[in-house]
Amino acid sequence: MRLIASDYNQFTGFTEEMWYQEPTTKGGPGKVTIRRLQDVDAKLAENKVMFNSHTSKKPSFSDSDGLHQVASIPMGLIEKWHSEGFNWFRSTKKERQKILNDGDYGKLRTRPGRI
């Protein structure tokens, strides 16, 4: 396979690559593969800084007029979940809470405590 095109979208943070594989039989069709990548290291590092900025065991949410950010989820992960059958945008509050309270997704959280 050889890379035939690559495009980085600064707004979304996605890189799309197009790869071409020569045909396996003479005169047969080749194969094009499109790969989407997103570097999430900076977003997860930012989440960690926000999470660690809360020093008390019970965070104070009084600075937010009742609304506060509890997580920041990279779009690439939301797309992955969608391809696996879970639509974040059409899920219930309970379903979203279950995911965000799961320790496997702790790096998405920006505030301590349970949702």
C-alpha cells in the first residue's frame, strides 16, 4: 500500500489519509483505503489539568450559575462509539452518565465527583 493523499483539518484536528493497494491480479481492481486519525493527547492533558485544578473533595460549582463542564470528549471517540452502535447525541442522560462515571473513561472528565 502507498499513501496517495493526506489532509489535516486544523479546525477538527482530524487527519484523513488515502492509501492505494495495487491489484492482486493483472487487470483486477486496486483497493483504496481511507483512514481518519485524531491526536487526542493535548485534549486529554487539558482535561487532566482542569480535573486537578479542583482541590476540595466536593467541588464548588457556584462559579457556573448551575451549569458546569464535567467532561470533554474528542470527536473521534464519539465517532468510534457511533460505529459501534452507541449514538452519544441520541442517548439518554442515564446512558451518558454511565459512560462518564466509568473508570475506563476517567481521562474524559474535567471535574471530580459522580455525575
